[in-house]
Amino acid sequence: MKWLLLAGSMRKESVNKKLMKIVENRVGALGVQAESVAFESIEMPLYNGDLEEAKGVPEGIQTFAKKLAAADAWVISSPEYNFSVPGTLKNLIDWLSRVKPVPFKGKKILLLSASPSLVGGNRGLLALRVPLEACGGFVYPTMFSLSSAYEAFTENNSFVDPKNEKRLEAFLKEFSSC
Amino acid sequence: MKWLLLAGSMRKESVNKKLMKIVENRVGALGVQAESVAFESIEMPLYNGDLEEAKGVPEGIQTFAKKLAAADAWVISSPEYNFSVPGTLKNLIDWLSRVKPVPFKGKKILLLSASPSLVGGNRGLLALRVPLEACGGFVYPTMFSLSSAYEAFTENNSFVDPKNEKRLEAFLKEFSSC
Amino acid sequence: MKWLLLAGSMRKESVNKKLMKIVENRVGALGVQAESVAFESIEMPLYNGDLEEAKGVPEGIQTFAKKLAAADAWVISSPEYNFSVPGTLKNLIDWLSRVKPVPFKGKKILLLSASPSLVGGNRGLLALRVPLEACGGFVYPTMFSLSSAYEAFTENNSFVDPKNEKRLEAFLKEFSSC
Amino acid sequence: MKWLLLAGSMRKESVNKKLMKIVENRVGALGVQAESVAFESIEMPLYNGDLEEAKGVPEGIQTFAKKLAAADAWVISSPEYNFSVPGTLKNLIDWLSRVKPVPFKGKKILLLSASPSLVGGNRGLLALRVPLEACGGFVYPTMFSLSSAYEAFTENNSFVDPKNEKRLEAFLKEFSSC
């Protein structure tokens, strides 16, 4: 089983990247082969219908789309911007929706969110479900939300609080066996 | 009274631009001075927290933010992408939310949508309301939705169907007097 | 395979009931045994935490919950009220969420909507997904929307337009084999 | 200025009722006359189109609608059920939307939420905005969310944490002067 991992933030020190690093390290034990893509490494212009008409879907998007199409599941950890999905991540989905067939149509998708706030990024994930499901993705109902994320990680890619470790492991195991 | 007009599409021939052109031509009669900004003319990178930390909010965003702050209302006509807000438009909102004070906080906002489908872009506008209201914008409850937009416009900036003309005029008048 | 069918309207002549009647008649060919429940036949009070504490989950809800738990999938055809889910249907979900385990947790759910408007009931279904998924239901990404529903049905439980017949059959087949 | 206050819970000991009690006690200082309605005191059947056709909008709904129409603003404090609006509260909105003119059309509406969780009831309020705005209500952008509500109140109708007192006062003052 292959999972494609993407943190929906372009920051080097993003807490969502840190969360995904832990995911990446843990899923081997579940028989999963994980490939992680750094969001900022995808060459992605702003979506523009004229650009698409003139030059087609950009190569950077197509490369990512192929990786996604080859994976069994797409795992996204995304920040919440202004109670909603980051524009950048939605822009990626908008481009991917122009690739035919849509590379995540019929694919299992798992959502996580790390957030510095007490609230976690749950509202953002609710907004993120909509376009993913509109394109035919099977977004797993349960979502993993990590609050107070600035204080959540140790320096060597684990959680300060062992409860989060257990919670994440149970979450990943549940998804991998669904 | 000054309104800033933005169509949330970068296409030259966008139906949302055509709709906004009609808005621009009609509001003078309501005593409104309209300024229209072409979305693709705003110099806007993808939002990246590292970029913001290194160089601050980009100049193109700041210029737009100033225009917005100087206006009495913000009028947006936006397409719907995948049942939600275009990533590009959300990216603009994400950048604007980093300008302090947020230039549309406390400001009246009017939403319209033109769509080639029978359904109109209403689901997209519902998603668009969320980040605008999260930042303190007063989004007008009623929204204008134009369906079958490819067949809706004449060549000289009016509607094929006079009912749409009346509907739009009533809508703009209602908003201008609220 | 057993499906539980519920139209989210209490009207006798509800277009959602008519749509469900067609679903009921068609799924036998897919090897599915369908059971239909009339919404108004469920004895359901308004949700009230005090009532629940005093008397537990009402018997009418428990009876429905058992049927639901025994089914392989839950098929709901729901109207849209005020751009959202009918309060009555949400009230049923609120009660069901108090039964442990939640009878639709981990269960496949299919959503349809019939609406007299041109727009269909898609915004309502988007709102309906949220609590169903929050409780762990696997809501199928694709949703069936029937617009102009007052003119859509013949007197003997079929569609006026044969395209709707084909569209529904393909939709049900796709879901039954997923 | 008159405000109509409603807590969207039928529990006697509802934390949303406690929050509204504080609101009621504080707004006099802002020159506001508050009237509070207990949700469970409204005689409200489940919405059913056949019932409406046979007997019209129920008297209990009409009485509430008149109070609402006579108020300058509607203040709602609502729990969140399953990431969304309580079915009971949505059922009230569905009935009110059948009164013509809709009693909260064009009216200012303020939303609050008290929740025992750490997260507050923000997702529920986002879902609540949709039908209120669909019917033409002017829902104030900023919303007041009180988390950990079981530990938030003293026995004599104030907050344990004085920060909440200040936060609420500023919130009410801001709304009363908008």
C-alpha cells in the first residue's frame, strides 16, 4: 500500500510538516510505503483559465498528479486560514481538477490538521472536504486535529504528549484497515 | 460613495468580468463611484509564511489593500470552482488578512456569481462568505447568481434577458441604500 | 445487501418520497433488498437533553436505529430548506447520535435530493454531509440532484425524462458496487 | 433599542442559557431593553408541509415571530450538535421562514455559543449563519465563543474568569454601536 503525503503549508518550519514527518515515520509499521511531497516544491502558478487554454495543465501539476494517481491514498495535513482552506491548497485542487481523470477521484483521502490555537484546524478541514468530495474523493470521516501545535513536538520528530502519539497511531491504523 | 469592484477570475473573457462590467456601468445612476480592478493585474505570489516573514506583505497586495481600505464597499463577482471558492481568490483573502488592520474589516461586501451552469455559483459564494466574515467583513445576505452565463450577455455589455437587467438593478439599489 | 431508505420530508406528496419510490423499485435488479421508512412514521420528539436524561432515547428513535444498524447502507433523499438541511432531519441525526454505538458510524450513506427549483438541493446536501460525517458515516462523494421536480415524475413511479432514469440507474449501480 | 434573546437549547441548566442570562443582565447598561424567550416554551411541532397546508403556521411560532419582528436585533446563543446547528433550532428557522414577511429578514443578528469542549461551538455557528443569511438576516461577522463552559460560570450569573466578562462586554458594546 502506498500513501502520498502532503502538508498544505509552504513554510519550512510548518507544524503541519512536523505532523506529517511523524506520520511518515509511523506508517511503515502498518505495511504502508509513504512518499512525502513538499508543497513549495510543486511548480504551481495561480490558476488561470487563459493560461490553461494556452499551455495546458502545467508540468509541475502533472508530475504531482501522476504521483497521486499511483498512490492508494492521499494524506493531507493542512493549516486553517481564516476559518477555511488555504488558498494555495485550494489552488492545487483547482489545477488537479483539470487533469482528466481527476487523480484523486475514487481515492481514499485522510485529513489532519495542526494548529497553534486551542481550537485546532477543524473548520478549515470541513471546508477542505467540500472540493475533495465534489471531485469524487473518498474523504475519511474522522479527522485528526492537533491543537497548541507550537508546544506539541519534540526536536526529534515525536510528540511531547504521549497521548498524541497513541491517538495518531490509532487513527492511522484505523484508516489503513478501512 | 465608492465601491471597489473585483471579478474573481483571471480570464480575459470571464463571464464574471462581463457581469462586473455591467455593474460598473449601472452604479453611476445610484450615485456610486466604481473602481474596477482586474484580478490578473494584482501582483500576487502564492501565500507562504516564510516569504511574508522575509519580505513582508508583497507590494501588489498592499496597493490593492489601500484601494480596498479607501472604498465604502467591496463588490466581488466570483466563479465557483469545485463547489467552493477559487483558490486564487482565497489566496488574495489570505494575503489581505495579513495586512493590519484587515482592509475589509467592518466593510460592506456584496457577492455576485456568474456561471455557465444551470445552477449558478451559489455554493461557491456560500464558501466565500466564510473567510470574509471571519475577518470581520459585513457580507450582504442576498447574493446575485447568474446561471447559463455563456448565453447571458450581449456584445455591448448588457443582458440578453431584460429580466436579468431588472433583477440586477433592484439588487444594486437595495445594497446601495442599506 | 440491505439498504434503508428514508426521504427527509414528512409530506405525503413529497417529491423526495417519489424519488425514493423509484429507487426502491430499481435496486432489486442490483441484488439489493430495500426497506423504506416514512419519516413521519418515526415517533420523534424535539431533542431535549433533559428529556433524554429523564427517559433515555425515545423508543421510536431506538426502533429506527436498530433498522439502520442492521442495514448495509443508508440512502437519504432530502429537500433543502433555507440553503441547509431540514431541521427535522437534523433532529433525527441529533437523536441518533445519542444512541451508542451511533447506528450509522462506519456505514455507507448515499444522498439524493429532489427540488422544485432549477438549482436542485445541492446546498442542502452539502450541509447534510457535515453531521453525518462528524458521526463517522461514509457519505458517498457523488450526490444525485433532481431539479424541477414538480414536473419530473409520471403517475406510475417513473421519470418523465428517460435521461433521469439512466442517470439514476448508473448512480445506484456505481454506489452498489463501491 | 430592543433585543430578543434566545438560547438554542431546551435544557433547564443549559450553558447557553447561563450565557444568555449574563447577556440579559449586561445590556441594560448599553441602553438596550432585552427580552428573553425560553426555547422550550415555544410551542413548536416538527415542520411538516402537510401540517402547514392544513392548519397554517402554528400559533406558537406566530407569537414568537411577532416578538422577533418587533425587536431591533435577535441574539442567539446556540450549542453545536455534531459539528452543525441543532435540529431543533433549524426547525424553528424553517417555521419562521414560512411567515411572510420573514420576521428576521433585514434584521441584525448576533451569535454566541457556549460549549463544554475546548473547541467552543464555532463550527455550529458557521452552519447556523447559512439559513439565517439565506433568509436575509444580517448576521454580525464576529461571534462569541465560550469554551469549557461547565467551569465558566459562578452561581450568581457571572463568569469565573474576569477576562470572559471583559470580552463579552466589549463584544456587546461593539454590536450595539454598529
